Amino acid sequence: MLVSRKLNKGEYMIFNGKKRHLAVAAVMLATLAACGDDEKAATTASGDCKELTGDAVTLAVNPWTGSAVNAQVAKAVIECQLGTPVEIIEIDEYATWVGLDDASIDAVLEVWPSGHAADYQTYITEKGTVIDLGLLGPSAKIGWYVPKFVVDEHPELASWEGFQDPALAALFGTAESGELGQFTMGDPSYVTFDEQIIANLGLPLKYVVAGSEAALLTAIDQAIADNQPLLMQFWKPHWKHLEAELVEVALPAITPACEAAAASGDGTYACDYPVDELMKAANAGLEAKNAAAFNVLKAFQLTTDQQSEIAGYVDRDGLTAQAAAEKWVADNPDVWGAWLG
Amino acid sequence: MSLAAPVMSSSVESLPTHESDAVRRDRMRRRNGSLAVFAVLAALAVVFLREVPSWMDSGIQRWAQDRYKWSITNRQTSPVFRWLFNPLTDFLTWSVEHTETLLLDLRWPGVVALIAAIGWRTGGVQAALAGAGAMVGVGVIADFDPAMRTLAIMTVSVVIALVIGIPLGVLSARSDRLERVLRVVLDTAQVLPIFVYFSPVQLFFGLKFAPAVVVTVVYALPPAVRLTNLGLRQVPVVANEVGHSFGATSLQQLFKVQLPLAKNTILLGLNQVIMMAFAIVVLASLLGTGDLGQSVLAGLQKQHVGQAFAAGMGIVLMAVALDRVSTGRPERPLSRQNRLPAVPRNWITPISVAAVALVVVLANAFDWRRFPSSLTYDISSPIDSAVDWVQRNLRKDVPIIGGTQAISDFLVIRVLNPMKEFLLWLPWLVIVVGIAFIGWLSRGWRLAATIAVCLLLIATMGTIPGGGGQIQMWDHAMDTLSQVLVAIALSVLIAFPLGVWAGRSDAVHRVLRPFLDIAQVLPQFVYLIPVVFLFSIGRAAGVVACVVYAVPPCIRLTALGMREVPTSPREAAISFGATGGQEMRRVQLPLARKAILLGINQTLLMVLATVIIAALVGAGALGLVSYEATSKPNLKFGQGVAGGLSIVLLAIMLDRLTQAWGTRPNREEKQSR
């Protein structure tokens, strides 16, 4: 890439015998750079906040708004009230557990348990390097969704039975699905029973993985722009619900048989998704490292409405997650006051 | 990506100067015999084995999954971690953190001055200006502070790649056997989808900087080894013998004779290492680095294409800056170059050190900590509106072609589906025998055997769940192969005419070049998602993404091949009355054939690099299988490893095959003998 094929002799003097100059240069630069260090004064906000001291507590942020605002609220409270610096690391869901395991992440404030049964088993139950910090508060749910215009035109598609009709299912056809209707799955890392549900309910649908959440969101925009039906796995809460009207398709109610199928992975799952009670998790060493921060994070809770309010500042009003969290923290001292115990 | 850059093409095999009739008859007889062997094999394949038999499953998936599980359980206690990985992790993190602090303390004017100073040293005033300009551009378009973090990760990775790569290159220049082994290892390292080693790297090196450096080094190391090896092997025999006759020891020989003579090639390797490192920066940011690469990802996750593009251009500009100062490429002859600064060469270092020092002192004194916001320019809003316009207007109801949606459907229904179905319909052994036969025609038995081994190994990768049952990895490999073949065909169709045109017209070349430079460093992610805006989710979007990535190098190498044809035969043709078109078809194109075929080899590697991440826009197949090693490692790591190895095997097979075409003697050479 970007390679010149014309190489003339003697152009690379930097590697020649002038190492003395380079060494002098390096020393000078290092000295100068060191001069700049003492200027790194505390840049924390003014007011009655405590000064930041001690080792930072690291919180993981997974790539969705809810996760970011939880962490930023916790950061604002812990930094100001406890004087403990909080570092945020943006990382994907599965890598989070590896970080919790080796303490490069101290805590994560929003875990969707349905996708992490195996991680819970490995790290919390078996190894004991990670501990359950209790519930976050909001509940979430994965499900099948269609744009609202689909249900307006074909009310029977509000329920899974409507998809048994090959003619109706074919409305969702694409080049990839051929004669069948297409069922679109977003990021393959999310928990999914969709292939099993389709097979076990005998629906004329083809399961297609879009590959990423971004690709799925684009598909939603296109479907609405073109009035082209789209059936997909989606979930609540999600910021997209603010700008796109999506309707959840009813699936058969959860039965004990389905719960057993989910646990055993025998491929007979044929029900709706369970409700996810969002939870928190921390490295087992956090309490010893910083008991005050540990207690705040353990007590940390938001209601669904509170979380949506802060996420709305971000997704609707265009604030950064940090600004949104600081605004909410300033407005709601009674809520976070309770976490300080 | 370069498994084999053109510079590495092995020399043309020597042909007998003339053939007697007896020799020719003997050769014909052997050829007929071989044809018969392939025909019998193919017939047997049709009769006996339509599907990959289950006994061929090597169990590699379960093996890899068990190793992964073991690492999770033992990472706190095992001595390998405590005495090797953990100290290494601490060292890497420490290096990156301190480099970042240093860069931030230089302040942005200091960094720009430093780049300019290096550029001045290596390539004169022009390189200095280009480097400094590009660096200022980073601040104008993207955020400077995250860019410094990217630069810190790049710097540490490049230094480590050189520290490991150059000695390896020296050793492999001295041993043919080591060279052969390393070649396979390096090819594998470069083609193995990063998704496959993502999860293990996290287990071994934790999160953030250390694993990001490791991933970057794995990817950027090969050119350092290859080009050092190549440079040393190109040292003239005479030079070595002179050294010997003066009684130089082996080490003296290496440091006083060989390395200095190979310097230019090794420095080309440095440049390649830097470019490879930049190619991986966005993927490495998946490890939580919080740098410019992560801004690209974050922008795409929120559908803010403009933001992603701005950060992506920041990466491009930084790569351009480092490219200019590391090659120091003078556009004009050196003599004119040196006249511009009337400074003796040995003054350059003291002057630049003083200048950089002055800038740093000033920057610190006036506290120019942040890049001034008055200088920044927001390119994200115009990009967003442009993308929006394109999405609204090009997808449907375009006169004649019908819009990208129609192209997308055509690609899937008329091209990709028939291709895939054909490959799946053929009995698997027929494919093995058939492609091996093509290899035999191209280069003989050795290549045929390589191809057959690659394909047979893919058949040992087992099955994975899907479609309500189990699907052979072989079937996924054929799906990927069909996408790769279509993408290559489309890339060549688009790039070849443009390359020929650029090879014959300086004006076209000048216009295309900046676009080609940008396109080659722009992270694939920046356009991966926008491709979905135009071509709906699925294989069509994946193929288009591959084509977008593969076309620029194909154009570049075609143009280069055309330009390197000596002028004398072309002028001779014209003077004998050939028209321009005749001269091009009869003289220039045939003489450029080898270079163009090597360009196709590069195109292939570009396509293979992209077909994996095309899984993120719905292309499925092996890309998706290996992506799941990252996304659900606790369940699917083993599958991902098997899928990733299948890609490596496909890549090695296709690489060796196209390389054989590129290095086959020209027809003219044969005839003239």
C-alpha cells in the first residue's frame, strides 16, 4: 500500500551513522515533555465535589445508550461524592466478562442475562472471580418486530399464526430468501432462538443474519422508506423506537417445556422470549479494593422511566452520555442520595 | 494485505533452449498420461463420494473449544500466564501509556513539528511539508487526542514488529528451510480472520492496549520479515565475496556489508509495516482502546456515517503522514530536491531538533493543549447529507439501470445463487480434482498437490449447526468461494479498463492517484455499513464491499504494469505503422501481462480480507462462522477456529494458483527461445 517503487540510495539518513543526534533529540524531547507534566491540574468540575484521589474504578460500557448512561451516572456520583476517579472502557458484551474476570474491569451495570447464562455459570458460579451485584431495575425484552404499517395493512400479522400463511409470509421475501419470507437477525452475538422457533412452529420463513446492529437499523430505515415489510428480532428498550414505529409480533406464551429447551439447548424451543431482568456484576475483588465505591454500585438502581429519560437526552436531544448523566444527577439528588447509604 | 507483493515473485523458471522432437513427443506422452489420471480420479469421485464423509471430521472444533475452556479456568493460576503473559501485558500497557503521555505532552504543534522534522531528514522539504500538512489535517477533520492514542498504539506495534521481524528476516535469508516454514506461518497470520484470535488474545492479554498491540503486530509483522529476507537475498554475490576475502566474520559481513546494501528494501518493509498496522486499527479498537478507531465503530453503531467517516479520514491522514515521512518519496529528481533547502545534510538533525524543541517549549508555555477549535472543520454533516441523498435517489427508479436495489437482486438471483448451487451440486471430490487439475495445467504436479491438500483439509473441518440440522464446513467454504470468485470477476471488470487507461494517460493517472491512496488506507468499516444503504443486507452487499476494497490496488498494479513496459518496443511498433490501439493490444498489454496477473493476485487477497468482515452486512458463510468465535466464544470458539482455518486454506490455494499465472513465462519469451 502506498508504496513507492523508486528507492534512491541515501534517502534514509535517519538510519545512518547519525545516531548521536537522534539520541540527543530523544533526550531533549523527553525532558521538554516532562516539563509539561506538572500542568496536569485536576480538571474536575467545581463546586462541592471532592478532589480525585486513589486508584480508578473501571466501569464497562457496552455499545448501547442505556449502558453508557448508567455508567456515566455512576461516574458522576462516585467521582463527586467519593472522590474516587472512574475510568470508562468501551467494550463488547462478551469481552466484558473476560475483563471482569481479570479485574481490568471492576463492574458492569447492565447485563442482559438471557445472553449470558454460560458466562454466569463460568465466572460467577464456578470460578467465583465475578459476583452478582443485584438487579439494575429496568426489565427488557427481546421479541419479533414488524414496522407498524405491516400490521395496519394485515392485522393478522400481529401474531405468529399470521405467518403460517405462505402468501403473507412471502410479503417478507427478498433475493436472499427466495420464495420464503425473510426473518432478519441483527448481531449474531445476541441471544437467539429464532431459528428454532421458525422450525418448530413450521413457519415458511428463512433465517438471515444481517451481521451487525447497524445493518439491521439500516434495514429498518429502508423498509419504512420503501413500505417493504420486514420481520426481525428486535428489543426494548432501544433508541430506535423513538423514531420508528415498530410493533411486536405475539409469539406463543412461555411453557415449562420451552424453559427446559432453553436450558438444555436441545433445539425444541418454540415460545416467546423471556423478560430480561437487567442485572449488575462486579469483580470479586472490588469490595476489598474500594468498599465505598462498591457499596454505591451495589445500591445503584434506576427505574425504566428514569433510564429512558436520561437515554432520551442522548438519543433525542443529541447530548453526550456524560452531559446527559450530569444533567440528570444535578436534577435528582434524592435518587442518588439513597445509593450513598 | 499482501501474501506476496509483486517484488517477491520468484524468478521465471528457465526453459530448455530448444526441444528436440523426441523430447516433445515424450512430453506429450506424459501429458496424456496425466490427463488420464485426472479423468479417472474425477470419474471415481463422481461414483463414490458426493458428500464429504463424516469420518473425515478431524475433531478440531472440539479440540479448540476445550483449549479455550482450559484458558478461562486457568488464567489466574497457570504459570504460563503468571510468568509470561502477565508480565508481557504489563510491559505493553506501560509502553503504550507512556508513548501516549509523551505525545500529548509534546502538544499538537510539537507532534506536527516532529513529523516535519523526520520528513525533512528522510525526504527533504517536500516530505516535511506533506507529513506536517497531513498531520494538521488530522486535527482539522478528526479529534487530535484520540488520534494521539492511535499513534501511540501504532508506534509501539511498529517498533515491536521491527524488533521481531528484522532478525527473523535475517535468519530466513540464511536458511531456505526456515524461509519456507515462515512463509506458510506468515501467510496464515495474515489471512486468518482477526475474529478467530480475538477471544484468545483477550484471555492472554486482557483488554485495551496490550491485546491491541498484539493483534496489530501479528498483522503487521509479515512485511518486515519478507522484505528483510528479500533485501538480504538480493545482495550481490560479489559484495559478499569481497567481504569474505578481506576476512570479515559472519557478523561483520552481516552488519557491514549485507544490511547496509539491503537497507532500501528493509525500509520499504518499514513502510509496509506501518501501512498494515493502520489497516487493522479499527478492528483492534474492538478491544476497548478508546482511540480514533473506536470513533469509527461508535459512529457506525449509531448510524452516524459522517462521524465514522471523519474519524476514518483522520486515520487515513495519519497513515499518509507516516507514509510520506517513512518513504521520503521524492516526486522530483533528487538533485532538484536538494536545491530547495540550502542546508548541508549534516545540519539537518541539529536544526530540526532545535526547531522541534522550540515549538514544544512555546506550545507548553502558551498551553496549546487542545487543537484550536477555530481550525477544525466538520465534514460529518455534508457527508451525512450526501449519504442521505444517495440513499434516497440511487436505490430505486434510476433510468436504465433501475437503481442499486435492482443490481443487488440481480447479483444474488442471477449470479451468486447459480454459482453457489453449481459448486454445491458438484460432488466435492470433483472440485478437489478439478481445481488440482487447473493447478497442474498452470504449474505442474507440485501446485496440483498443494491445492488438493488445501481442499482436503477443508473437508476435515467438520460440521456446524444451522438450518435446523448440521451443515458441512465444506458447504460454507463453497459459499464463500462463490462470493470470492464473483467479487474478483467484478473487480477485474471494473479495474482493468481504468488501470489500462491510467497506464497510458498521465492525466488520468494523476487524477486517480489521490483517490487510490485514500481508498487503500480508509478502513473498510467506514463504507461497509453505507454499502447496506444501497445494496440490501446479504451477499450482494458483501460482494460490493469486497469490490470497493479490491478495485484500487487492482487499478494501481495494472497501471504500474503498463507503465513499466519499456518504451523502445512501443516506439518501434508505432514507427512500423501500428495505430495506438494496435500498439496497446499487440505490444504494451502482452508485455505488461505478468505485472497485471500479479495485480489479480493482490486483488484476490483484498477480496479475501473483506469477504470475512462482509459477514457484518449479511454475507454469511465462513465469515459469519469465524465472527461467531468472537461474538459467542464460550459456545462457538471451536467452530470459529475451524471456519477461520478454512478461509486460510482457501486463501493459500487461490494465492498459489494466481501467483503461478503471474510468474509463468510470457508467450513471447517462449516463442523467442
